[in-house]
Amino acid sequence: MNLPLRHWFLDVLVVYEYWVIFYLFVLSTIYFILVLVGFFEMVRHRFTRRDAEENSVLEASALVPPVSVLAPAYNEEATIRESVRALLMLSYPQFEVIVINDGSKDATLRLLIEEFHLYRSARYYESTLPAKPVRAVYESMDPIPLIVVDKRNGGKADALNVGINVARYPLVCAVDSDSLLESDALLRVARPFLEDPKRVLAVGGIVRVANGCATAAGRVLSVDLPRSWIARFQVVEYLRSFLGGRVAFSAFNCLLVVSGAFGLFSKSAVLAVGGYRTSTVGEDMELIVRLHHWARLRRKDYRIVFQPDPVCWTQVPESLKILKRQRNRWQRGTLETLWLHRSMILRPSFGILGLFAFPYFALFEGLGPAVELTGYLLTIAGFCLRLFDWQVALTFFLATVLYGMILSVGSVVLEELSTSRYPHVRNLLLLVAAGILENLGFRQLLTLWRAQAFWDLLRGKKHWGVMERQGFGQPVPAPKAAGRV
Amino acid sequence: MTGLVYSLHFRRIEQFLVCGAIACYAACVLVVAGWLSRVDDPTMRYAVAFILVQIAIQALLILGLVVSKHLRSLREAAHAARMRRLEELLARPDSAREVLEMAARWPEDFLSVVENALRTLTGSAHRRVAELLEASAPYRRLLLETAGAGPSLVIRAISLLGRMENPEARAAVRRGLKHPAEAVRRAARKAIVTGGDEDARRQVLDSLCSLPFWERIILFQLVPADSILHDFLAKVLASGDDERILVALEFVLTRQRLLLFPVPVGLAQSRNVEVRIKFFRALPFLRLEESVYSVLEPGLHDPDWRVRALAARACGHLRAEALAWRLLEMCASFEDPAEAGHAARALAALGGEGWNRLQRVVGSGTGAGNRIAAEVMERRMLGGLGVQR
């Protein structure tokens, strides 16, 4: 390489490195603002949340809109009976549980038929949303509101579309069939639909990490932290994402994600936008973005809301291999959605959604990992080429990492403010430790995996990958796809 | 301070608070950078200041978190112990003096226990607890709190005083209706419909129409079925004001109890389709001025399919066998799945001739109406849900 070219290259390197530092600083500042907004929102929520007495009153009312709970299941023989029993025990005036057996290769369907005394039903439904063929619909001979749809395998989105076709109630609740909903979760998540029935299109609840918790008969009996640090890091990550990010985005009506593990939707709105898109691996985010897109184009006065108190407990991966697959899929889903709806970026007609939320997701959630990763690589290259003073590099690295730590600890504060589920000081100390340690390696590892997802997407990778679940209580491997954080 | 939290303008206030917090953060960095004048490179100076501020905030956050959690755990344990002791004392009839002593010493614990007791107890036990509250030191404070500005305390006071029957407490609760915070007014309305004086209850019932749907649902469930309520419903259903009529019908639907007074049949012919829909939905719980057939037959021929569907459902509930022919038409013609479904379920509920006719629909060919009829018969034969709510 000749000398001017080398100088030019080195200059570019230095400028890029400083740009990456600036980028990380801006990203952390946005996170900081989100956590601050989350903090004030949680303070308000703590004061103004309605008491349990009101919930028990609502539970007895025939005017509360009925809900169809959709639970897609694929090879869930290990947990399906317990999960369905838990869903049937939800406290809600009127609901039906629709389990969609998405062509399971194991004994999922047989177990359901035996356990709940199912018979092949003549239930009438219209195939409003296109989906893979339904083989049979089953209902229970017992007086329980359970419907099981057996269909050819088509993926989670396809299964949910079938569930929406079969559903008879005006609200549909998508849940992961291996997650556990708290008994009053449905009533709490439906609250915005009662308070603002004309405007609310979708409501998301909080997803919490069940690893380490004691469960029995589909209920979380006592809350504790997982033993593995990988899962603990995810506890902090979930808290930051839900109590910081989503609360803040929801406050400004620009929430772009309602977790696939637990979300309640207006059925008519979902039908109006054509249901779940089956060609993406991030169907939960894509549906929400499409709802925004649809409503904003029609200048509708609408709301998509996050509620911090309806709780869904889920198992998170404790092995790096499974976690890598999950994050790869989430990142591909995010990128696909951003690409599909790229026309929304910086469009003033989309309001804060087009001018802030979507650019934020594109710039920081979509492209962020690639920028951050190149930043790390260039720092190493800069050291090797003696371009940077190590003290300068270390200072900026520390500044960024400490910023991340404050956000993590801030999310633990939010948890204490909101529901304070972790009972002991020891739990808090472990959470704080996890919040600090996750910035020293774990976060960088996630960045690497998410950057790889970008590459996988360019290569046209479309499949979900196998997700092994431990099950609640006992270690049982089950290929599964979970909702995103 | 809590007034801010309950403010309708909280979103705007929140933006200022966030900006204020960031400004404080930046100011801290600038101040610390000022102390680091020995660092020549300004970029480095600010970066180091930034790090120091972050470390300080981090340390404060962690310390605050752990200390507050620890203190809260201790406080909650002590609080729980005192509450247990108070509950034990309340359960003993001869312990009034000890209870009042504890109330003076631990007013918050006493009020928590009393609130639970007043919510769950009835009759003489309820009266005894109310008398103890009235004789206690925190009672005066509760009365004063209802006139305060902080919504949290006012709400707590109202929810307690709302369970008392003395005029002083009732007047204090009534004051809550004029409080600037909506949350307080809501709490006052709840307290009044549950056990307020007659005038106040009438006032709240009259304001029902202007309240949001979800609050109406809650109030509907709380209001006792007495002459005030019956007067209100009778007046509203005969008023000709669609909005008020809809609210009254919502009430009937929520409570699902038969009304004791006759309802004008003209509601079935209302020009407002929402009134017709709610009327037919509530029909099984309404006592009509005329024969039920005088509204069901026009209902089954209503231009709106939703009205027809609900009229069909009412036919099943009220066993209107004379209209089986029309239900059969609706089931066989199949204009809408819900309409055909309700008609089929009503036929099944009629039994006898209705059931036979339904069998004929199933046996008479193919199509959606046929499938719906088959589903309904299947459920019925298996002892399923039958006519749904």
C-alpha cells in the first residue's frame, strides 16, 4: 500500500472509531432517557394502579369483552397438559382456549385428546386468513371452553392465523403454549380495552423469567433468580427491555413490539391488516408495525399499549448455543420487519413513530450490532497499528460500559418500583451483579450473534432453528420457538 | 407531590422531569470536569468526569436500592406482626381499650386492618369495627384528610369512610365528588354507590352516563338493588334519551337479574340500532309492558343482522316456540354465521318441534347453515354449553 493511501486509510479508521464511540454514546443516552421515562411511568403506575377489589368486580361482569386465547403448540408433549390446564384456570368472565397443534410429530395431540376428553367437533369457522389446511377441530366433552385445532405444519404465524379463524370472540390473546400466565393476567391485560375500547388495537404484558422459580400446576408459587449467570443476565435484560423500553415507547404510542409470548389484540384490527405474516421469523413485531402502518395511513386515532402488571412467565435458554439461535432469529425478525416497512422511516405523516421510533429501531436495533462489532474490531486494529493511545481508548470504553451498567442497575430499580417480585436483598444484589457483569462480555457476545444474524439474513436464512426448553420443574427437551423480548 | 402523579397533564410534566434529570446529569459532569483542571486534553477531561459521575450514580443507586430493600423488609415484617396483633384484638369483643391504644400508637397499621375488616365483615361485627374506628384517634385525621390536596391520602380516607354510616363520614365522602383529581372523584363515586346517603346516590346514578364504560361496569356491580336503583332505571328506560337508555340496558346486562318493573316495548323499535341490539341482548332479564312476541317477531325481521341474531338468542332463552318457523328460516338461509348460529341454538333450546326442525336443516343438504346446525346439535347432544350467555 502506498503512503498517501495508507494515511488516508488510517485517517478513516480513526474517524470511524470516534464515530462509533459517538454512536454508542447516543445509543446509551437514548436508553437512559427511556429508563428515565420508564421510571416516572412506573412511579405513576404505582400510585394510580387499581386495586384487586376492582378486578374481582370486573371478573363477575358480563360486559367485559370475551377473549379467545390462542396457544400454538409444536411438539409440546412434555408441557402441554400442564400449560392448557393453567390457561383454563385463568380468571376472566368469558374466554375460550384454542390450542393449535401445528403438525406436531410427537404425542401432543394424543395427550390433549386423552386428558381433556376431546371429540372431533363439527365446529363451524370461516377461513378468513389463508393458512395451511386444518385436519380436524376438537372440543371437549367436559364443560370447559377448550378447542384444539389440528393442522398441517406451517409455523407459528400460520398456526396463529388458523386460531384467529376459529376464534369467536372479539379479542384474541396470543400466548406461547409453554409459558405460564398469572391467573389475573388476562383481566389486567384486557383493562385498556375496557378503558378505551374504541382506540386500543393491541396490548402487551410483561414477560418474566421463570428459571429458578418454583412452579406447580401451571402456577408460579415463589419467585427466585436462576442459578445460571446466563439466565440471570437475561433477567436484567428482560427487565430493562420491558420496564424501561416498552413502558417508555408505550407512553408515546410508538410501541413497535408486543411479545409473541403474551399479547392481546382486537380481532377485527388483526383481520383488517391480514393477520400474521407467515414469511417472516419475527411475526410478533411485524404484526404490530403493520397495525401502526395501517392505522396511521388511515389517520385513525388508536393506541397500542404496554401494561407492566399482567405477567407471563417463560423459560429462557441457559445454554449459549440455544441463546445464540434465539437471538439470531429475533434479530433477523427485526431486520425483516424494518425492511418490509422501510417506507415509514422519517415520514412526518407517521408522527413520532416515523420520526423517532422507527429510525431508532433501524439505526440502533437493526444496524447497531454491525456498527458496534466493527467498532470493537477497529479498536483492536487501532491498537495493533498504534493509532490510539491506550489510555484514551480505555477511557472511552469505560465510559460506554459504565453507562450500560447504570442502565442495567436502573432497570433493577424499576423492578423494585413496579412490582418488587424478588423478595430478598440477596436477589437484588445478584441482580445488580448481573447488571454489572453483563456489560463485560455478555453484551459483546450478543452483539456478535446479532451481527451474524445480519449476515444470515443476507444469505437468505429463513428457518427458526431448534429451541430446546427445560420445561417447568423438570428438564425436558422440546423443540420450540419463543416470543421475543 | 402526588398531585403531579394524578394530574391529567402528567405526560407533559414527565417530559420536563426527564429533561430536568438529564440536565442535572450534564451539570454534574460539568462540575466534576471543572475539578479536573489538571487534565489538559478537554476531551479526556470530560470523559473522565463522565466516568466519575457514572461511578458515583452507580454507587448511589446500588446503595439506595439495597438499603431501601432491607429497611422495607424490616418495616414490612414489623407491620405484618402489628397487623396480626391488631386482628387478634379486633376479634375479641373485650379488647376495645387495647385496640384504641394501638390505634393511637400505630395509626397506619390500625387503618389497614380496619379497612380489611370493614370490607369483609357484615352485620354487628361490621358495626363494632366502625364504632372502634369512630372512637379512635386516626378517625379525626381521616376526616381532615378528605379535605386535603394529595389524592393518595384522600382516596384512602374515602374508601374507609365510605364504609361508615354516620353523617359526618358521609359528608366527607361526598366532598370527594368535588375534588380536582379524577381518581378521588372516582373513589368517592364508588363509596357512595356502595353505601352513601340517598341524595348522593341519586346524584352519582344521574352522572353515570357521562362516565367511561369501564367505570360504569364497576359501579353497576357495586350498586345495591333497592328502590333508588329501580326508580333510576325506570325513569331512564322511559326517558327517550338513547344514551341514558343504553346505560340502563348495560346495567341490566351486567347484573343479569330480572327487572321488577315493566319496560316500554318501544325500545325494540328504536331508531338507534345500538339500543335495539342491547335491548334484545337484555331481553331475557326485562319485564315487558306487552307480550314478548310483540317485540320478538319484529326483532327477527330487523334490517340489522346483529339485532336479528340477538332476537333469535332471546327466542331460545324465552322459549318462544311460536317463532320456530322464523328461526328455521334464519338458520337455513344463512346470511351471517352469528345469526344462523344463534337461530340454531335457539331452535335446539326450544326442544320438541324446534329440535325436529333443526334435524331437518342438518339432513337437508350442505352449506354453512347446515354445518352450523350440525355443530349446535352436536354440542346439545353431548350436554354442552347450550344457549350461551
